[in-house]
Amino acid sequence: MASFQLPPAFFPENAITRAELIYQQRSAKPARRWRRWLNAISKGLIIGIVFILVTMLLVASLTERDPTPIIKLLGVAPPLLILFTLFYDLSLIFQTISLAANSISREREGQTWEMLVLTGINARQIVRGKWWATVQRQFPRYLLLGFIRAGASVAMGVSILASSYYYTSNYDVRMQLPHPLSILISVFLGVLLTVANLGFSAACGVMGSVVSKRSSMAVTRGIANQIVLSLIPAIVALFIFSRSYNVSVRYDSIWQSVYTVFGIGTGSLFDNGYTMLSSFMNVHYQYVSAANFVPIKPIEFDWIFAALLTLVWYGLLIWFALWRAEKRAVSALATPVEK
């Protein structure tokens, strides 16, 4: 049986990829034993909290039970998980951009770029080889982050403030839980968006690396590339919304769905879908009558399509960043790609 293989034109397994991956692995400083033990214990605790939160919400949705007592029992763990997730995400983005930004600027600093160019390897093989090596190096960490994000989304969706309001209100406030499939879909999409952000950060780093002779400048440009490329689609979407959204559209269900998908799917580039995925896990507290109350929210397909649109945006932005990097590599005397 033939093994599954990614398209080599975009995910090359060439000498450039192998050499860069080996260099990144060897250049990483091994952590001391006490630090490895501390990391392992911390990772186990975090994974345990995430498993409890996701399982709690899933069981509550299947049994139509209140999940907030378990949130209260966990105390400060859910808020700390949210803060840790944001910090870990930002640190991984910086690590990824730094690794990718150092990949080509290191060649220029060490005066080996000319030798690499003279081998006849074209600009596409160099750029995509460096990018793919960085993605492979960081992939296990981002996969873990994607799982941790599921717990953070539950912690944000089932907020302590909302549960306190639910118990102290004297009005007829009822709890509406997310659909079980929405929870599973949210976990899956969270992992996909996290991995897509890995590819995007690595592409932005390589893009900044080609035009920089120093690694520090390459990292700065890589961070600027990610911020700018994330903001431009969101600004364009906001401009289109402000120009075309009117009263007639507001009451048209089809156009409302289109605007929701386009607006949320594009704006999610800025926060990598944190707000969007939390909405899947969100527990509503509403003033409702017993006649029209539904304890389980229906699956929100508009939000699912918005997440898929965000993935499409990531694919386009990764392609654009690598394409620009190839053009800049050719300007730096790399062999152009034969048409």
C-alpha cells in the first residue's frame, strides 16, 4: 500500500529541507533535567484541565445538565488556562518567525548564500524548503496548542461571570447549551486554524528573511509581515461592510448569512479564530418563556463556513508570502523557476 505523501511542489522533501531541519534541531539548546521534569508536569496538568473542561461541556450538552458547578469547582484554573493559552500562542508565533527568519539571513550572514545559489537550486526550492523545515520543526508544539485552545474556548464560553448571574438573577433566565456536534467541530477547527497559523507565521518569517542580511532585522520584518497581512483583509472586509450594508440587507436572511461568513471568516485572521471558536462553546443565559425555549442550540453553519473561509484565507496568504519570498530570492541572484 502506497503511503500518503503531500504534494512535493508545495511541501518539498529536498536537501534544503533536510539540511535546515537538522540545523534547527541541533541548534536548539537542550533543557536541563529539572526543567524537563517541570515542563512535563506542567504539560500533564494543563492537558488534564483541558480534558476535564471539554468532557464536562460535552456531557452537559448530551444530558442537558448545568456545567457551571464544575467550572466553579476548578476555581482559578480556567482563567489561568486562558492566559496561558494566549501566552503560549504568542511565544510560538515568535519562535516560528524567528526560526524561519533566521533560515536565509543566516546564509547571508555566514556568506554561504552565494555558494547555495551557485549549486543551481532554484529560488522556489530554497524558499519552500526553508519554510517546510520550519513547519515540521514546530508542528508538534502547534498540535498541542490546538488541543489546549479547546479547553480555553470552553473556559471562555462557560464564563464564571455568566454562571454567577444565572444563579443570582430573580428573573426567568434559562441556560442554553451548545450542540454536542458544535463542540466536536470547534475542537477540530481549532486544531486546523492553529496549524494554518503555523504555516502563515513560517511563511512571513521566510519572506522577511530573504531581504535581510541580519537575523534581528529579518525577525522584525517577519513580525511586521504577519501583522500587515492579517490586517489588510480585515480592513478591506470592514470597508465593504460599511459601504454596502443597509437596511434591506439587514432583514434578508441570505445576505445576512453571507455577511456573517465573510465578515467573521476574514476578521478571524487577526485572532486566529479565538472569538469565533468560543462562540461554538458559548453557554447562553436568556430571558425566555417555557413555550419557545430550546435547551440545546442548533448547529450554527454560518460560523462553520466562516471558519472554513478563514482557512482559505490562510492558504492564500501563505501562497502570497512564499511567492513574494521567491521573487525577492531571485532579486538576490537565486536561480529563477523555469516555466
